[in-house]
Amino acid sequence: MAAGRGGGDNDLWKMMETPVPGKLELIVGPMRSNKTAELLRRVEIRRQYARQYVLLLKPSADTKAAAGLVESRNQNGCGRMEAVEFPAADPWAALEILAATEQRIGKRVECVALDEGQFVQDLFLFTKRLLETGHDVMVSGLELDFRGLPFGEMLDLSWLVRTYAGNVTELVAYCSCGAKALYPQRLIDGKPAPYESPVIMAGDNYEPRCAEHFVLPGKPH
Ligand SMILES: [Zn+2]
């Protein structure tokens, strides 16, 4: 770095340099494994102790970005935090929000945190872009859908962890029998949902279940 630059210029210079790729922290697990609470805890400690700027993003079915909340379902957990909503079908729209934030704060956003990653289209490429542009990324989400099949692109992100460094945290949920739950059991009116029901469905209800108690009527294999 050239001597004699003012602090402000230095910061601008840093932003223009080719960035060091960020690291990816992946938080996965079935329903009721406290993924969101864990994500919010990590956002909080980065802000509080590392004094980082963490942009918390939440995918939304709406097409327009808006202010929103990320909320843990566990009432004893880390509660809720304000988040920026972006359209799940177009995460690239969030890049504009990121750029505008960096303009405003005069430095690179150190970390982008993303909840419910399974709903985001282009999740793999979007996360890769964030890492390559020098942002640490934290993503929480479901790896399997109610059929026990890969949900969105969450499973693909483990390649990015290996390639860009970072870590995977697998959180555990329990079936009511006490065994480790592997699957999200979808219930419609209290009964197991058939295989043919849509992957994303409003007003559905879930229970974490072990392999023995997971029921999927009409599954082909
Ligand atoms: Zn069980």
C-alpha cells in the first residue's frame, strides 16, 4: 500500500483490489434442529466481537426486496433479527443491495448470512459469487425435502466448503421415539403427505422423524 494515503482512500483502494475469497459456513439439519437460532447466534457474535458488518438475507416469495425478519421457531433460542428480503427466484437482486450497502458503509461487507437456503434459485452460483468477491458466507437450510430428496441446491454447497474452505455444522433433531431424526415428515390434516404433493406448499406442517417412523405414501422406490 502506498504511503501517505488517507484512511478513506485506503478503504476505497482495498475494495478495488482483487479480493481474497471468503469462507463458507454451512448450517444444515432437519426441521427443529435450531438452524436459524444457530445462524442468528453467529451473526450476533460476528457483529458484537469481531465488529464485522454482517448482511442478513432472507428469501421471499415476493418479487420486491423489503425489510423483513428472520425468526427462530425456538422460543428459547436467539429470537429474531432484522433481515433484508430478496426474491427467492432471483438472488442476484441481492447483489445490488450488497453493493449499495458497501457504498454506504465505505468498506466491504465482511459476511453475508442467508437463512432458508433451500428456497433460493441459483444458490450454488450466487454463494460462489459472494465468496469470490471476498465475502464470508453463512447459509442455513434444509438438505432434504419432505420426500427425503435433495432440497434445492443445499447439498451442492458442500463442494464450495471444500473448495473455498469453511465448515459444515450438522445440527441434530429428534424423532418423538428418541432416535436421531433424518427426515422432515410432512403432515396434512395430521396425516402423512403423499409423495405426489408439491415440494413447496403453504400451510403445511412438519415433524422431525427417524428412518423407522418416516412415512411417505405412494413413494416409487
Ligand atoms: Zn422414530
